[in-house]
Amino acid sequence: QQQVKQSPQSLIVQKGGISIINCAYENTAFDYFPWYQQFPGKGPALLIAIRPDVSEKKEGRFTISFNKSAKQFSLHIMDSQPGDSATYFCAARRGGSNYKLTFGKGTLLTVNP
Amino acid sequence: DSGVTQTPKHLITATGQRVTLRCSPRSGDLSVYWYQQSLDQGLQFLIQYYNGEERAKGNILERFSAQQFPDLHSELNLSSLELGDSALYFCASSGRGSPDTQYFGPGTRLTVL
């Protein structure tokens, strides 16, 4: 059972364009939703995260939009750059004493120059 | 550089063998997490330790075990290896100050022949 569904699997965007990656979850006990960025040969790195008490969070060119009623959240990358080319993972974490993350399957983003 | 170190970087072994992967968390981080990344399953949580004690268990096979030592480094032991165990194994750590943020190491690529 896949608890966090991510789409699309891959995405090609022109430089300067907007990249949008979507995730949906089932478990309403999730209370923390991070996005991770992974470059080839490296470990995932935290990009931005949101909690369900806000509908949007922006950090530079990266924005998370969160829709609690629809159980969906998305990552928007504005003014996409070739250096943004990487695999992006959404994740979710249940409240409680452990902090294990449940990841989506990832989106391979390619930004063409 | 996340501050999390993993050794070895690459490991090639044969079916039926046993290997040990090592992780040193960021200085001061008490929590260590192990994840398996494969093409078909994506990033899957295996196990979490907090200050030497097991805190949460995920999709970890009985052939796999882990521990966290008093100096907080952790080891993941994989035994009776099968071809399907070939994957990237990541360790992550988090600290008391920001337990939500997991910092991932560079991973160990395991190839079982």
C-alpha cells in the first residue's frame, strides 16, 4: 500500500519555466510534509517542508502548496534552472515519538537550457 | 556535506554472504535512521534508533538487523544476502533541536552478485 503517491514520474521543463510536482496522501495522521532533493550519487537533502496548519510556504524559488481537505500537496519551482535538475521526493511523517518518513516514489526533473 | 558519514561507499558481494554498513551521525544527533533505496520500491524506511534504543521499525527483513552504539554510530547488518538486496542504503540523523529534519549521508551502494 503506497501511502504517498507522487506524480509525475518525470518532468522536462525549459529554463525559466515553472516546475510543478504533486503528491497525495491517505493517512490523516500525517502532520509534517517535507520535500527532498537528490542529485545523482548523493543522499537526499531537505529542500522545504510544511505542516498542515498553513496552506502555503515559500522559500526563494521553491513553494509548497498544501490542501488539507484534498489531502494533497505540491512543490512549485519558479524560474527553473538547469542546476535544479535532480530527483525530487515528497514525504510525510506521522505525529508521535518516532520521526520515520514515508516517501513518494520520486520525480526526475530535467531543466533544459 | 550533511555531516553524516557512511562507509563503505560501494560494496560488492555474493549471494548468501553477510555485510555490515556503518554510519556516523552528525555531531550531537541522537537519532539514526536507515533507509533502502531501490528503483522499484523507492526510498523505504527500515529502522530508527534513538540514543542506543530501537525507536521504530519499518519494512526491515528478518535477515537484516541494526544497532546503535554508545558513541552513537550505527551499523546495519545484512545477512544471507539475495540478489534483490542490491540497493542504495542511506543513513540519516536528526537532533533534539530540530527532530523533524533528517540529514542524509551519501549512502552505501550494495551489489549482490
